[in-house]
Amino acid sequence: MTVNTQDMEIVHRAFRRESRLLKELVAAVAPGDTARAKVIADHFRDYRLGLKNHHEGEDELLWPPLLSRVDLEADIVLRMEAQHERIAATLTRLDAAVPAWEATAGAAERDTLVAVLADHQAVLFEHLDDEETTLLPLAAKHSTDEEWASLGDHMLANTPKLTMLTLFGLVLEDANPAERATLLAALPAPVRGIWHLVGRPRYARHIRRVRAA
């Protein structure tokens, strides 16, 4: 079995970029600007749902079959599980810090949120780096194409359609032309059409609003 796991690395780029930008965007919001805080908080909720569904898919669909097929490398899979728990703990802290800041856009709440986002980014980057170096080669060797495809199916089944368009735009943003073509080719033709007609312009409007100076 040899599965192409490149799509996971493309997805990881989006999570790396957005976790970094969220921290910078929050830090730049002027105290009291609740309208701007809401825009960033809404974007965080899209990011958070994407990351949650991404990791739950791995927890439910990838780790169990891998553990049943590997022996000496089982510690890698167990380490991934432990890292997911650490990331989930930072998301729980963010679930409190984001609405507290969104409500008033206060300077103290902003600074608290930036600190929690920095902690989240550090834990996330450690995990993504480790996963790409150690886990993806293992998954490529010991997973089936059907199991790998089930990760994308899980994401689609657990994400509202409009949020999915945003997440797809985030993933495509830093993909090179060949990667973008591969990702788009994997979509059914009607879904590809929806992306070009609705998703792409909607994402462009969304991301301009989120990253406005």
C-alpha cells in the first residue's frame, strides 16, 4: 500500500498560516472596535471548526487502523493522539478567550487572547511538523486509499456548506498551480462548478474583509 499524502501537507499550510495570522489580526484591533473584533472572531470559528473536524477525522478514521498494522512505530501514532489532546486544550482556552474579547474588544481581553493564540500556534506547529516528518510516511505505507479518502468525506459531512467553501479557499490559497489543479480535479464536476461560480468570489470577499488593514 502506498497512499499519496501530499494533500495533508497542503491542508497543514493553511492551518499554519491562519493560526499565525489570527494572532496578528487580533493584536492589530483597536480597543473598543467591536465590529472588527466580530469579523476576526467569526473567522476564528471557521478555522476552529476546520481544525476540529480535521483532527477528529484522524482520531476516528486514521489512528485506529494504523495502530492495528504497526508495531515498533506505534509510539508515533500514540504521540499524535497526545498532541491532539494538547491542541484541543488550547482550543478550549480559546473558546473562552475569543467571546470575552469579541464582546468589548477590550485591550486586556485582546492581550489575553493574543497570548492564548500564541500558545495554540506553538503547540499546533510542533504537531504539524512532527506529523509530516514521522506520521505521514507511516500512513502512506500502511493506509488504504479508501481510508485516506474517508478523511475528506468526514470533513464534508461535518462542515456546513458555506463554511466548507471558506475552508477550501484557505487550503487553495498557498497551493501552487499543480497542487491547485490536483485538489480541484478531486472534486465532482458539479462541485467544481459551484466553487468557480460561487465559492471563489465569496472567498475573495471574505478574506479581504478578514485581512483588511
